[in-house]
Amino acid sequence: MLAAKRAGIRRVILPEQNRSDVAEIPTDLLKGLELEYVGTIDEALTHTLARSG
């Protein structure tokens, strides 16, 4: 999360299994980040390859 934030990345895609781990991250670090959880690689690809706009 810290690396994403420092790089100016606003949207982070995470495995659903890591959802509980995010609770351990300080909330101030999560501010400004949009977290999306996926269960499969197909879902991850859909989110990353989707055109915005």
C-alpha cells in the first residue's frame, strides 16, 4: 500500500483472502486508495484491462 501511494497509484487490486489483513493497515495509509478485492485471476484481469471512461 505504501509503495502504491508513493507511486501515485490510487486503485489497488487485492486477493479476497487478504481482506482481513487490510484491517491491520493504519487507516491514514489507506486514505485516497480504492481497494478492490478479487477471487480469481479472471476477475483481476477484468479490473485491470477494463477501459476507463
